[in-house]
Amino acid sequence: MNRLLRMSKNRRIFVYLAVIGVLLFLVLVAAGCGGKTAGTAPPKEVKPLDKEMEPYYVDVAWLKENLSKVVVLDARSEKEYNEGHIPGAINVTWQSLSNMTPKQGEAGWGVVLPQEELAKKIGSFGIDGSKPVIIYNDPKGLGEEGRVLWMLRIAGLKDTRMLNGGFPAWKAGGGEISKEVPAVKPVDFKITSPDNSLLATTDYIRSNMSKIKLVDARSIEEYTGKTNHGEKALGHIPGAISIPYNNAYNSDGTIKSIAELKEIFSKAGLDPSDDIVVYCTVGIRSGFLTEILRMCGYEKAKNYNASFSEWAGLGLPVEK
């Protein structure tokens, strides 16, 4: 009798342990095969660039494949650059190609360097026009990649493009990151075919006010005079249309499609035949938006480089 009781007890223990084992196994299977690891998300599908974008943009896959065949420029701040950048990239900020001697509000502050100085500065970065130039930034910035592109194209460097999605896209795509500063060999660069059709001045705007369409690339808060970036007046140039530059980006920092961009511009009242002048505070955001407009077929778009800082500094009319 005692022996039977012991056997029954042992059997209950065995069944109990077996049930626990099965439950643990099911829990582990559920954890391991649930489809996602906590804190991660499946990689987003990379949307291919529209064909019309090819003269202006490259994607991460293209840059990885062609990294040794191009000159890469990092348009971010020196601090961001030093924290990590695309291997071989040269740090070229918008300020390095601009006249930073005047103070904000004074004539000429922040405008692209005169041709001879610009050529010398471009040459100091080892750029001679023999290789394509790819520029990147962080989309959270102010469109500095577009401003640098705009200045290089003024200098006649047409084979210049931006990296779609910028540095965040490079990192998300598994691109290598370096802190090594490349050795740059200066070259004797000459500007032989400048493209001044990209540039508008204060005098040009005043002389053609009835013929042009002005686009304000700043935030709506700046446009309506609720805030500013240090300009001497609040508001905008009379008659200007508000198209914030960052409307051109998707939420992930990549550029919107040509169709989406054209819809934005069309709804704002722009036509590809228009003489368009884009401005912001000092031609950074507007330099970017000018290039986006040109990419979309608005071939007469110009960047008012001195922008609202000079306009307001001269005491010219503004409205809110």
C-alpha cells in the first residue's frame, strides 16, 4: 500500500513538472517568434528617387557604391562633423563660402563670396571639378546642403548633388562612420562659367517687384511677424508667398516626390514660367528651396541671398 502511494505521489510530481516545462517552452517560443524585438522596428523600404531628381540627388546605396569616385562635403557644423561623419567627407559649412565680415543687418552679410574669392576657397577644399560633388546635412538643420549646392552651382560646378535623407539616412542604411579628418590637397580652381542666374539682389527685387513672385522660405511664425531670426523688423516683404522650406521634406527627412513638390508649388500659386525670387533670413533656407524649385522645372527661380536681414536692415517696406 505504501509503495502504491509513493508511486502515485511521484507520478503527480512528474506530471506537475512536465506541465511547467511545457508552459515555459511556450513562453520562450512566443518571446522568440513574436516577429519583433522590443525597441526595434522593421527597416523602412527605401523609396527610389524620381528620375527628375537625379541631377540634384543621390541615395545612400548610390553613395556607398561610388564613395571612392566622388568628393563628399559635410555641410553640418564643425562640432557635428567631429562627432562622426561619412568617411572621407570634408567639412564645408555655408559660412566658409560666404562673406561673414559684416554684421547681421548690414549690407552684404552672409552673401556668397565674390567670384575670385569663391574660386580660391573652393580650391582650398581640393575641389577642381573633375569629380562629382555630393553634399549632405542633417534634415533637422536649415537646408545648409542646398545652400552649399547653390553656391557651388553659381561657381559653375554643375555635377553637384545632395544626399537624400542626409546623415541620418546614411546611418540608418548601415553606412560607415568615421572621425578621421581627411588630408586635403588645395588646387588652383578657376570659375570659368559662373551661373549668376541663380542669384537675386535687393536692387533686382526693387526694380522688378511688379514682375516677380516672391517666396518666403521661413517658418509661418516668421512670415506673420510672431518671431524672427535677428532681423531688424518683423513680418515679410510685401506680396511674398509663404512656402516654408521644410515643407519639401518627408517626416523621415527624405525629399518629397516631384509630384508632391509640384502640388505644393502649384497650390501656392506658382507657375513654371514665373520669375521667382526666394528669400529667408540670409539665403540658407531659400538657397535650398531655390534648388528644389529648379529641380521641379521652375527654371527661373533665384535665391535672394542677402534676404530679409538686408531688406529689413535697409528699412524697406514690410508687412505682417
